[in-house]
Amino acid sequence: MTITVLFTCVLIFLARVTDITLDTIRTAAIMQGRRYFAAILGFFEALVYICAVAKVLLNLDHRVYVIAYALGFGAGTYLGIVIEQRLAFGSQLVSLFTRAGTNIATALREAGYRLTELRGHGRDGELSILYIEVPRRQTRQLLRKARELDAAAFCIINDVRPVAAGAGIAPSVQEIATLERGKPAP
């Protein structure tokens, strides 16, 4: 293997790592509704992909290029996931099922979390269900706090995509003012 072939392998590997890392982050951006960000990533991803695949396809006599291409794909997938988790775009809804609901709810509110508390009945009796929406970057911190308060709490985490605030749920300020004056809402 010549130095040129080795150097080309490294370039193909790095191009694939870059391409697939961008693809992984772009896919997460699409799932969160970040259209413009995803489109920009897609542009650069396509540029890098075309360069890498062209080099491999034009030189199929060098099988090592195909290996570098595949290794770059695997490494790019891993790196893309790591970067996406560190960027932690978006919000998550943490559903916390606990028997110490009022105490945990009070402590979490004092810690600055906004939450909704519901009463429920499970297999083993009464419990509280706390719904807390947090930025993904704060989810681990919230879970640590919840475990400190109730080690037996059960937790479910969902990624959420926000809709317009209050859309279809609560009346607007204008609607409330109109209703208070005794007139029907427009």
C-alpha cells in the first residue's frame, strides 16, 4: 500500500465520519421540527457524501477504500449519536409516578420546575403522577433530584414537540376579557 492510497483511505474515512455525523444530527433535527437547520445540514452532508462515494466508486480496484468507507460509516454513526446527545436539542416530558407526590411536587416547584400533579390509582393503591416538561439538557438533573426525594419513584421520559402555546387548550386573554364582560367570544 502506497502512502497515497493510505492518505486517500484516511480522507475517505474522515469524509464518511463527517457525512454520517451530519446525517444523524440532521435526522434528530427533522424529528424536532427544526426544518431550516436540517436543510443546512443536509446540504453539507450531500457535498461530503458525493465526494466520498465518488472516490470509492472510481477506484474499486482499491478494496481498502471500501473498508475505509464502511469504517467511516460506523464511526460517524457513533459520533453523531454522541454529539446529538451532548447538544440535547428539544424538550422532554418526564412522567413521575410516586407515592410521595405532594412532597416531591413541592420540592420540585421550589427547585424551579413547572409541573402538573394528578392523583391516580395503581395496582398497589393510590399514587401521584407528576408531569414535568424540561429541556433535554436538564432531564438528568431532574431525575437525580427526583431520586433523592423518592428512590422508589417510577419514571417515563418522552421527547416532545411543542405546539403553539395554549393552542386549542386555554382561551386567549382577549377571549377571557370578552367573557368577563358577558359577551360571547368572537
